[in-house]
Amino acid sequence: MNTFVKNIIRFALFILVQHFVLDKIHLHQMVTPYIYFLFILWLPFRMGRTQQMIFAFILGFTLDSFRNNPGFHASACVLIAYIRPFLINLLIPQEGADNNYEEPSFKSMGGILPYMIFIGVLTFIHHGWLFLLEAWQFGNIWYFLVKTLLSTLLSLFLIIITEMLFTRQQKFRTNTV
Amino acid sequence: MRNIFLFIRRYFNFILFLLLQGFSIYLIVHYSRYHKAVFSKTANQLTGKVNEQYNKVTYYFQLKKTNDSLVAANEKLYNKLKADFELPDTSSNFLVDSIKVDSMEQFRKYHYFPAKVVYNSVAAQNNFIVLGRGSSQNIKEGMGIIDPNSGVVGIVTEVSTDYAVVMGLLHKDSHLSGKLLKTGETGTLSWDGKTPNIVSLNGIPKGTKVAKGDTIISSGYSTSIPKGMMMGIVQDIRVDKGTTNYIINFKTSANFYNLEFVYAIDNKQAESIKQVLEKEKEKEKTQ
């Protein structure tokens, strides 16, 4: 399937699942899982950083307009889209290895550990920034920290399940850069 | 000049990042202050449609609860009927009104419109409720919203042609005024963003007689919500250390977890009250 079409379908699915299923979850009136930003993490390696940020903004903005609360998710998404390329450069096993595969996954990042760090760091940043913006006026630092940590753990759990359920078949493209 | 272009080209991504972040934060600040955004009319209409489709499915799972609350509301209304009361005094004459026009209509202050809740959330720190009824069905900004058992829900902040957005009690910018039914002290509501259905009432002076289980009603000071609508029942009382006021946590009488039907209240006299207030303000300016 064409990358573009594939990403449009992903976009719609992630938004719908997030808004209609996961947003209803509110464990202990505190913990809400998020997986919609997996769309950003799964964007192709080759995509320019400008495009990544713009797509991230559109994604966040769409979710925000469903919640009638513009800005929060858009800001968090743009932040992780900006950080993502740095993180990929750090974690990729050797120079040019990001050309071998199309998008980040357990296989293309060269093992479980680098990919888990990749997902974990971005999830944590996303949640931290989002809750920081939301909690602007509440100012209870412990509540904020616990909420961020627990939500990150739950989101990571769901993301791993999603990865296992929907294995993305990726062809080994080439290693001649 | 050339250096500037080089600089922009070199740091283009960073500049774009700052711009997008700035725009998002501008939206957050701007929106929570004025409850309005440029794009919201179309966005409302679009997301409203999607939410409505989803609601069609979930509506069935709530039918039993919805029915129960409507029956309860009906029972209340039946008990208010004039026919329920019979005065022992028979000296009054029985008159038949021959004028068919309802002569009371011009004195009407409040008009109630039913509306279906299309989207609702309790999980976020700023929760909104979307109604499947908009400006073409008589919903206006600033209308008060109550649930079928006359528990206060919130106030309409935004209207598109077919949908309306309500800022409920579970929103950190929602500051309705509430009143203790027993003693009549008035305070402001606020929500700490943590537990849904638990809202606090601030500004009640220390020394007021208030106990767990007391009722809090709407004060009727705003033009949106009539006086005497149920707001909630007191759960616990704390003393605010900074001031000499109580912070009273209460359980809202409207259950925000399963809102299905609500009533929008149109205050027919809101316009004239506003006009008087504006006149007064202008007077103050000229002085």
C-alpha cells in the first residue's frame, strides 16, 4: 500500500480509537492512556523534519478539536515530533541504517532495547508536557509526577500490545546508501 | 541581509518548532480566557457530526438510566400540578377563561428547551459537553443547562448552527455562584481538576452553620441559571488557611458520568438586564 494512503488510514484510526475508546478510561480518576501519538512515532525515517512537525501539529489539533480544547495535544505532538529525529540518530545502530527500513520498529531499530527506549522517552515527554500544560494552575507537583508516571506506564503497555497485534511487515530495502 | 537568510535556512526547523509551539500555547491561553476561537464554528460542526454518530450507538447502553431519570423528573412535575391540590375553601367562584390567548406568555421569564448530549467527558482537566442542538434550534450563548432532575450542569459557551458547547461544572474556568439553602450564604464554585462529580464552594465565611449533607442551590444572581436549582450536597468542610473562609466540597447533583438529556434555559429577560447594566457602566465611564 502507498505510504501516503497508509498514513491517512492510520491517522483516522488513531484519532477515533483515542477519542472514543481510550479517552473514556479514567483509572482512579487519574490515569488516562494515550496511544494516538504512535502515528508520529511510526512516520517514515525519510520524511523531512518540517513535514513531521506539520503532520504532528495536524494530528494534535484534530484530537483537540474533538475535545473542544485547542492547543494541548497539538503542543505535545509538535514537541515529540521535534525531538524524534535526534533520538533516532542517537539510537540507530550504525550510520545509514535508517535507510534499510521504512519506519521505526523493533526490527529496524536493531533490537528490542533501542526501540523501547525510543518509545519510552517520547511517551514520557509527551505525557509530561501535556499534563504540565493542563495542570498550569493546579500546581500540585506530586500529583502531576505520579499521574505522568502511571499514565506513561499504562500507555507503554498498550503500545506494546498494539505492536504485537498489528505487526508491520517491513521489507529490507537496501543497505547501499 | 544574506546572513539573515542563511540563519533562517539553517535554523528553519527550530524556528518552525517555536512557531507551532507558540501558536498552540496561544490557542490554550486565548481559548480559556474568551472561550472562543476563530475556527471553532466549523470544527464544532464537523466533530459534532462524528460525535453524534458515536452517540447513536452508546445511547442504547444508557437507555435504562435515562428512562429512570426521566420518570423521576416526570413524577416531580406531576406533583406540582395544580390539580393535585384542593383547597377546603369552597367560597371561591369557578370561572371559565373565555380568552383563548395565553395572557401569561408575555410575563414568561424562563423557557426550557430539551437537548440531547452528543459528547461528554469527565477525564480531562477541562471538560466540555456537546449538545445536539444549536443556534438554528434556539440555543444561544450564555444559556444555563440543567439535567432532568434540575441539577445544574453548566453554561453554553459556544454555538454553531446545529451544535452547542457547554462548559460544565467540571472545568477549571467555570465559576458559577452557589448558595447554601439553609443559611443563604453565597460563594463561588470551582473544580480542582481531580475527582469528577466533586466540586468545591469557596468564599463562605467561617462561622457559617454548615454541616455534611446540606444542600447547595444556584443563587440566581446570573442571568443564566434560575434561583433554586440543585447544585449538590455537602460532603466535607475545610478551613482555608490563607483566608477566613471555608472550602466546602460537595457532590454535584447532576451525575456527569452519564448525562443523556439536559434542558437549556432561555432567560427572556436577560436582554433587558444586560441593557440596564451596560447603561450603568457607561454612566460610570463618563463620570
